[in-house]
Amino acid sequence: MKIATYNVNGIKARLPRLIEWLDEQKPDVVCLQELKSSDETLPVADIERAGYMGVWHGQKGFNGVAILARGETPIEVQKGLGGEPEDDHSRYIEADVMGMRVASIYLPNGNPQPGPKFDYKLRWMDRLNARAAELIALEKPVILAGDYNVVPTDNDISNPKILAGDALMQPESRAAFRRLGAQGWTDAVLMRHPTNPPWTFWDYQMNAWPRDAGFRIDHLMLSPEAADRLVDAGVDREYRGREKASDHAATWVVLR
């Protein structure tokens, strides 16, 4: 079973690339981020023609997450994270699918830091950690997949100096991410590629893709019950080089 996470950076703008990837790679479950589309304008019919059913949490022009499954409809469990009622960002959706609990996550960027956006990022990560603790206590296969907007270590970026002041690399962001590991979650890609983890993101600027000046911010975190089934994990990086591609590449895990 192949489960993937893919920040499409605008689902309508990237729809040909998304359908192409679905057709060629045929993942069983897909977590999408940064849809940048309201629920009313999502290209649901196109996705269904490609053989996928989904649950959606859109937002006009910004954010937006979804969970797709090949040949079946995920059963929605939760939209959004509790603890901050005025938060109207579409950044979290959770569903039961194919015998697993899966969450699609689009964590706040947090820039500029310091400032209100960085404070919001840290509060959001606290809320995510609280929900993750509840999910790991279920003692069932759970996958927290998405764009975490955190570069976990200096080994996860081609040049740490370039983003030294960025919210993605601050000690507070990294500490919040490490707390997931302390709960018992496994970073699937790091488990399979412990010394040279593959990049998942290459900026459109500064010739980043041709120079392979990327970093790793898309993660699939596995509960112990899911980690016990881990077969492989990786990144479909070749798609980043295609015409009008997202600046992210799909990141995936294969479970027994």
C-alpha cells in the first residue's frame, strides 16, 4: 500500500501534473496540501475521473488540504485542530481510509520571524502535538502526512546558511517537530534514508531546481503500528522538473 503526501501549490494550476502523477504512480492514498481553492471550485470531477474519491477542506486563494483514495471514499473524522476557535485556516483534515487513520497537514510557514506569524506557527504545532498524542493512544496504524514547513536538521537542507534566519529552521520549530518523535512517531523517509534524506522542495527562485538546492519539509510520520509495516519510503523528485510543476515533489511511504 502506497501512501503519499503532495503539496500541489494550487490544485487548479497543477491539475494536469497531478492527474499525470496519479495515473503514472497510482498511489493508494494521497494527502494534498495548498489547494488554494474554495470547496465550491475544487476540480472534484476531474479527480474522480482519475479513479480517486476524496474528502476536502478548501479555502479560497490560500491553504486547503484533502485526502484522496483510489477506488474508495475516505471517511472524514475531523477538520481543523481544536484549541483556537477563531482559527479559520484550512490546514488539517483527518479521515479513516483502507484500515488506517490518515491526516493531511499544511503547517503554517511562520515567516517573518519573530512576529505574530511565527507565534501562530508555534501555537499550531502545540495543537498538532496535542492531537497527535490522542491519535497515538489509539494504538492503530496512523499516518500524519503533509507539508510541515520544518527543516528538522541541518542535514535536511543543501545549504543551512541560506535559511538560518527562516522560521522553518528556528530552534523552536525544530523542537516542536522533535516532540512528535518523542511521542513515538517515526519519520518514514528518514528511517529509510538516515544519512542522505532526499529533498522534497526546490524554490522557483535562485535556480534552485537545476542546482539541486533543495530541502526536506514534507514528512510522513508513522505511529508504531504503521511503522511496523514500513517497507519503503522516498520522493518522486523527477516530477519537480516537469513543465509547470509544483515546487514540492510528492513524498511517499509503502506499508505492508
